[in-house]
Amino acid sequence: MKADVRVVRLMRKIIRDQKEMQTMGETEHSNYFATDYFDVMKVERKELSSPLTSIMGIWPDEKMDILDVAAQSYSLYCSAEMMELEKGKEECGDPFVCENIKMQFLSMIQVHITPEVIAHALPTKNAEELIDAVYQDLFDAVSEFADTSSNGLFVFRIYKMLSAGDFAVVLRSAEAETSFKVSSLLRRRVMAGSSEKKIVLYKTYTLLTFGNDIIRQEIEEQRDDINLSQVRTTGNDRFVLRCCYSNLYWSNKEKVDEYLKAENIFSGIQLYGLNGRYDFSVRITDMQFLELLNDIKAYKETGIRSLKDKSMSNGSASAVKNEDGIVKYLKYLMDNNFLSYINERYLVAQDGNVEESSSLLGNKASLTVYATSVESRKKFLDYKISEMYDLIEEKCKKMRQKVNGIKDYRKNMKHYANLLDKLIKLCYGINGFSDTRIYAAVLLEQLDVVMDSITVYMEMYHQAEEEKEEILYLLEEYIRESVCALDGYAQYIRNNNLQSLQTPNYNIESNMSMEKLLIGYSEFLKVFTEFYQRTKKDMIKIDNPCEYLPIVVPVLSERDVSVETLFHKGVMNDWNKEKEIRSTLNIASNRCCMVISVPTLTELGNVRTMITSLFHEVAHQFRYETRKERNDALLKYVVRTIMRDIINKLIQKLQNDTGLRDWNIDVGRRLEMSLVEAYMETNYINDEGILEYSFQEAPLTNFQYCLNKDLYEVLGDWELKDDIRSVFHAFLKEIMYHYQPEGSKCPEAIHILDELIGQIELKKSKEGLDEEIVKCAYGLSWECACQNIDNSAMRIWEDIHFGEWIANKAEIEYEAIWNKTFRTMESDKKSEIQKIWNNFFRFSSWIYDYCGSKEKIKIYNSKKKTRFLKKAYQKMCLEWIGNKIQEDLSSDFDSTLSFMGRALGIDCNTKENYRMFEEQISFVVNQNLKYIADMAEWRIGKYREETADMFMCNAMRLTPFGYMHMLAVGWPSNQELPNEYYSRSQNILLFQWCLDEEYKLSYSKFRELCVRLIEMLEGAIYRSSQRLIKLGEQLELLQHFNEPLIWDSKDEKQVSDILERIEGLNYYCDYVEGKIVEWNNSHIKRECEMLKFYGIMAHMLDQLVDHGMEQIAYLNDFKELRDDYIRGIKQLKNLNDEMCNDENPLVQQLGEFCKEISILQNEPYLLVECDEENRKMNESSIEFLLRMYYVNKRRVAQQIGGE
């Protein structure tokens, strides 16, 4: 038996012009005439194999009617297991299919479980068991009503709500009162064992609709019925119509008045004037409503009432008297387009006749949903949440006082702090609604963490020295992000209440409430974070694990799925000082708000990709080793790469200077190690020869900051001397590389600069001259930059005299103007312009420091550079004269090596040679320091991404094909990326699947991996091409190779053949995209999207085959990184198995779910080849997210509602 999935859309119709409406096509939905706020209910059956985005009504899979002025959507889900309970029950069945024409009313009763039930019912059971018990209670209650009631025929089915609400009881009945009675029956049910203070189980919202075709037949039957006394006459006025006059009515008011007077319409009729949306209200009988129903429906759809009715002869039978004034008046208004809105409501008489059955009298305790006695009012959630509110409101008051006390002008930060206070007050209102009460507690808990985090940051700000501005900036940013994230979250959870079910949802991506998906994903992250920290605490050495409070928030402004921990650790320069501050504050500072930003709702609907991405993103918060182990490995690796960059740049310089190209790589590597040893001994090796440094156990953000600071202290100030003239000459020396004196202001600028330097040399006071010198140097640098891009018209001093421009005291934002002008333009001279800026920056920094200015531009000054240079020189000299180098001098590179030793001054250790060495190194570092620092930062970032990928692959049990497809889906479109980008995927493929039994990188396993990936990709593309041809596309079939692919050696011919075969796959994917004609066909579109990903994978494979062998050599060279990654693989390889076998059943379910959905992640071609796999995945995804949603509600409710 298959599951039953429906999407229900409620629409409000504007009365439109007839010509406009005639262009509308027929819909594929089943339409129902709705009462209450909405006019039409459309119901569409969805196959469980459909994309989940379609099931959840997410654009673009769910198309929207552009003529709907307002809409609200719901998704209903009845699993195969739930439908098994219906077997043998006459009253159970599909309520959307009418098998009996007498059952003309279709009602949807939305059921919300009250929060006290979530908190206290079945205390020994888990959330899933509680929801199953609730479903059983609902089923028993409605079935019992069917057995004991004599109120006519009805058929029902109970669905789980995937959107707002918990369950939906959908009824098709012969009487409108049936749904009211069932709803009342449910509202009367109480939780057994809830003491004298009875706890009601459910709140309900009922929508009554009419099947249009059935009603039309009913009207015809009643019109032809001669004996009208046989028609049901219970009650008098059973319907209320509320109408709004159109502007056309008011512009023809005189004509209307004349008609009313002539026809004496209002005789015996009571119209009630209304304020608000409608102008009048009138109560009518069943027969009057049936007489008007077709007219109202037609009028809403086409702007005119029923043509069939208007063409009837005067002798036709009617269900009401011809002289019925209200019917005549309403038809008159519709005939003349005098109404813009019509709203209908059905009245159920509250008299003794309704309470026929004893089963509807009084309260009835549930047999399946019970609790131990809840005697104290203080155990109710609203009471407990009110206490939380008072405590957090007091914290917020103190926080705002501290923020207002900051001397620095931060207008926005104060505003954001006030908005946090407003969010807290919002929780007070949310607590007033039982439907959303639980999430008032969730918001308050998040806000409590924010208050504590602000307190920590404020304390760090007051105790900080150099980093005050940075901490204040971060504080303001995090308060702003907290407001945005929590307000976005609040908007979604506020939709989950009975007040909003009858109001439109104007979200442009979906009219459906998404809080179950958002909360389901959030709880999944919480389950995983707690599991990982609990099971790995000994390995990663954490005594007090951080408690993460994740929330998922759709943010259209974001480009990718991202996870950010607000108010992160490691913001102070001194990590030990920050640790002390956090430990001394008497707050729960080890809680963190984790915000998961999702760019579109489509990501939420693609569960397998979303779960996989979340594992990657959340992994940024975790490690597979201690901080010391990670930082030590990363430090050694990054320092080595920095020194290799310097040596490579140095060799390039010497090559350019001499024209010699034959440099011995081994010699370069040994000289590189001399730099590495000197740098490490200068900064990080203590007197005992042990690696020791202040940020050895710091978070990665602090580690990166300190490493960068050390880098600039040692390498960032090569020209700092007391002689200003020598600094000036060094500045000019660099300028000469970019200098073109003809037709420029350069000679004049140099002359003015020389005079200003001379004034400083003669004067004891330097006050005021520093700004003129810097401005002149800036103008000179600007002129050189303009010359390099052949644009002399961009001078910032326009047509005035250069000297006058220098003397002008107006302040200039040097860097901002430079960036705005030069860094945004497309030019092949960007690197040259960057060098010009770097030269100016060093010179201006030195001048400000020398003249005692307190400008923000500053340079790093440290005696470490001298120690480093001397150590490096000594080591290089020893290395050069050592046996290894001497042996190399007998090779073919004799003359090159000899010149290298001479050019660097390392062939003979003298003071003169040391100055030569210093000059060469200084020049290279000055030219490339920013590049070197940026590359160091990039490598740390790459390390973070690669280790996160390791978490993701092992948690999800990804295969190489699944991993590459995951990267392809998130690949930046239409971009040629540098090789460094590909090395991320190469490293993961190598360490995950190319380690041998001894955990060494294996060349043979690498070749086997490449062959297997190519054959799998080739087969997937071939089958896709077959399907496209069957769908009618005129394509050539991909050439299929029968012979096996062989790559068993370093034979270049084999490599060339493999690369050619990969290129053929890439070409074919591009070829298909250019040949496709029927892009509107959804099946063809899916195939083409898959082929696009295959094309990206082919490009990645090309890079892997071409560079994989050298990447292995690179990793074996940088053994610090290699060994760290191998440690990671050893720790993480059984992560999914550990989840599946964990003591916590929720973690077990998470592990099994990941294992299940990984099938389609690892074999994505099944998405288009096998609907059954799609159905299984969707069913598992729906059940998993619903389970996580109720786990969250249950956990929060019990956490708040317990003693």
C-alpha cells in the first residue's frame, strides 16, 4: 500500500474583469468551494517519488497562480503504516474521492497538540512513541464517533501535517455539521491522569468546503424537487455572506438607489453594515445559499455570475421564491460588477438537537495519551516560560546599560541591542499562544546565550589593549547577526499557530509553513554535536564540551549553506587571557548559538544534499585531535610553505637577474630548510629545543591571527632604520621599477619629496611634515600606477599644481581611494599595481612611526627579524659549504650553483656577504609579503575545508563518486578555477581511498581509483544519452568502450589515452547541452542537469589524473600535513558505524538514515533511473525530519516543564 500525499492550496480570489479571466486555462487540481476567509481550496495528489520540494510546495517545483491575490498552503502525509489501520473500517477511505454523491461536504480539521501534552504525556516514552499514541487516540475518537453517531454518512482519513499543525482529520460528509461535531469531540478530549486540572489534548481549526460538481448536482436536484418541504430545514439562517462593494458600485450609487426603490428590495431583509474589510453582512437560509452558490463561484472565477442561470426561462423551477429580495439583490450586484469581495460562513446551530449522542457530552479521557498527576500550576509551561522571560529581561536591561556606556560612538550597536530587547518582549506574546508556546522557550534560551556572550565580549573589550577596536567591531556585528537570525527564526515559528492558518502566506518561495523542516534540521545538528563531543572527548581532550544551540534560518542574501557560531572564541590576541576571563565570569559561557543560513528553501527540500552539506559545515566546529596536535602540525606545515614561497621567489629573481634557468631543486629545498629552522628557532623553539608558543592550544581563529602577527614581526619591516635618507632611497629604488619620467609628474614629485626629507633632517621637530611626505609619496605612487595601466587622466590632483596639492591640508583616505580606483579594474598589471601600493604602504608606515604620528597606518617592528636573518644566514652558509652541496658542485650545474652562492653571499661568511644576503632576502620579501601572508591564510582555510570534508565523507559513508558529485553540485558555475581549488578534492580522494594497509599513500590505489571513477562516469553518461534519445532528442549516442581501461604504470602513453578519454566525456556533456530542444520537458531537464554535473566531474577527473601523482609527491614532502590527515582518517573512518551502534537511539536513527540516503548520494544516477529509490528516500526523509521535529518539541517542553 502506497502512502497518500496531498498538497492543499487555499486561495483568495479577487473579482476580475471577464476578459482577463477568459484567458485562464483549466487546472489539474481538484477544486473545492471554501468558506471562511479563503474562496477556493485546490487539492493535488503528489507521488512520493516526486521531489520533496514539490511535496512541500517550494518554487520552482510548485508553480504559483499569478492571479491568486493571497494563498496559504499545506502538505498532508499519510504513511503506508497509517493506512494499514484503515483496513476493514467502512468509515475510512480517501475523502478526496467521492464515491457517494450525498457526501457533498469536504472538511479539513487541523489538529494542534497542546504543549502540556508534549511536556507531560507518556513520561517514559520517547517523542516518536508519543506521536504514535496521539495518532491512535485521534483515530479511535473519530472511529468511535462513526460507530455511535446517527448524523449521516462520512468518510475520513487522518494525515500528518508536513507544514503547520500536527495532524489533519479530513472528512467527506453528507452534513456540514459533522465536521463541527468531530472537531468539538476532539477539543473535549483530555489527558488521563492529569488530576483535577484537566489538560485538554488538542486545539483545532476546521475548514469547510464544498465539492463543486457535487453541489451543482445537488442544486439541480433541489430545483426539480416539487415537494420543498422534504428539503432539510433545520435552523433558519444557516449562512452568513459578507460582501465588499466595488468602486463601480459607488460611482453608480444613484442608479443603485433607484433600483432598490423600484424593486422594494429591502422589505423584510436585514443587512448589517460593517467596518473593516467588508461593507455589509447578511444571513441567509440553506436554500438561498444553494440558489446563489453557482453564481458566486462563477462570479469569483470570471467576473460574471452563472450564464446558465441567467438564460433560464421564467418558468424554471427554483429552490427559493422569485420575489426573494436578498437573492435578487445579490444577483443584481453581481450582474453589474458591484462587488469586489464575497465571503461565506456556515453557521452550526447550538441547540439541544445537536447534542444527540452521549459520546459528545462532557470530557472524555484518552485511553492512549496519559500522564502522571500534574497538580501544581507551576509545572505548566506558560508559568515556567514567564519565569525565564523575567530573568532574561533583567539580563537584557543590564546589557543595554553596558552597551550605552561604551564611549566609542556606536549608534547601530545600541539600536541592535534595543531590537534584542524587543525580541525578548516578543517571546512574552508568543507564550500567550499555546500553539507556539514551546518556541517561546527556544527563543528565550537563544537570547539568554546571546546576553551571556555579550557580557563576555564586553569584559574582553575592557581588558583588551591593542585589539579593542576589533573586539568592538565583532561585538556589533554579532549583535546584528543575532537580531537577524533570531528574528528570521521567529517569523517562521510564529506561522505555526491557529491564528495564522486563515491568513495568507506571502513568502515568495513557498506559501507553505517551513518550521518543521527548519526545526528538524536544527535538532539533527544538536543530536550529532552532542554525540560527537560525548564520544570523542578523550581523543580531543575537552573537559567541558560546548553546548551548541543550532537554528536553521533561510537567508536569501547568502550564496551557500553556511554554519556560523555567534560570538566565537579566540578574539583576543592573548588566548590565555581570554580563557581566564571566560572562566572567571559566573555565567554559562560554554553555550553557543549556532546559526545555519540556507540561501533558498530548495536546499531544505533536497534532504540528501542538505544533510551532507550540514555535516561539512558543522565539522568546522570540531577536531579529530587535540588543539595542540593540530596547531603544531599546521604551524610546521604553514611555516615550511612560507619559506618555500620565499625561496621560489628568490630563485625567480636570480633567474631574471642572470638569465640562468638551470637551478638544482634539491639545493633549493635544503636552503629552504635553513630558513624554516631559523624561523622556528626565532619564534617557537624554546631553550630546551622543544616546540612551545603562546597560542599552542588556541582556537584556529586565534592561531591564524597570531601566526600572521609573527609573520609580519619577522618579515614585515625590513627597512626600519634610523636613517630617513636610506629609507627614502629604498622607496625610490622600488619606484624606479615602475617609473617613466617622460610627460609625468614623477620628477617634480621626487624633487618635492627630496626637499621634505631634507627639512626633517635639518629640523629637530618633525611635526606636520610627515603628512606632506606621505601625500607626496602617494602622488608619486599614483602616477606610477597610472603609467602602468596607460591612463594618465586619473590623477587625483586634477589640473592644479602638484606642489599646491601636496600643501593642501585636506585629509585623504589613501587606501580607500586606491582600492576604489585600481582594484576594481580589469588589468593584466594588477600585480604591478599591488607592488606599488605595498612599497608606499611600507614607506608611509615608517614615516608615521619615525615622526611619532598616531595614525592608524602602522608597521610591525620587531628585533626578531635580525635574529631570524642572522640565524638563516649562518645555517645557509653551513649548508653551502657542507658535503652535500660540495658534492653537487661536480654536477652539470657547477656554474649555476657557484653563482647562486655568490649572489646570496653564502659561499663565504663575512659581514659584507651578510649585507648582500640581507638585501636579496629583503627585496624578495618586500615584493611578495602580502602574497606570502595571503597564501598562508589560504592554506589554513584549505585545511579547514579538507578536514570538514573528511567528517562529511565518513559520517555519510560517501564513495569517491558520491563525493565528487557532491562537489560538482556546489561547483561555481561557468568558472575556470585554479589548480589549488582542485587539490582540495584530490587530497580527500587520496587520503580517504588511496591509503594502503600501512596507512601510506599508494600510487597503485590511486591509479585504480581513477580507472574506477572514469568507468562509472562513462557508464552514467552513456545511460543518460540513451534515455534522452528515447525521449525524442536527436543526439549521437556516446561512444561506449568495451575494452577495459588500463593504468598500471607511469607509462605516459597510458596517461595520455586516459586524459583523451576523459576529454571525450567532457566534450559529450557540452555537446548535449547545445543540442537539446525540448527544455520544457521535466524529464529532459533533469537529465541535462545531471549531465552538467557529470561534465564538471569529468573536468575534476582530468585534473586528478594529470596532477594526482605530483600531489602524492607533494604530500610526502610535507609530511606534517600528510601525517595529520592520516590521523584524521584513522579517527573518523568508522564514524557512521559508531553512530549506528551508539547507546542513544536517536543517534542510531541518525546513523541509519545517513547510511540510507547515501545510496542516492553515491549513485546519483538512480535519481533519474529509479523512481522506487526516490520514493524510499522521500519517505525516509519525511519520517526522519518529522521525528527530529517532535524530538525537539518534546525535549524543550520537558526541559522547561519539568521540576
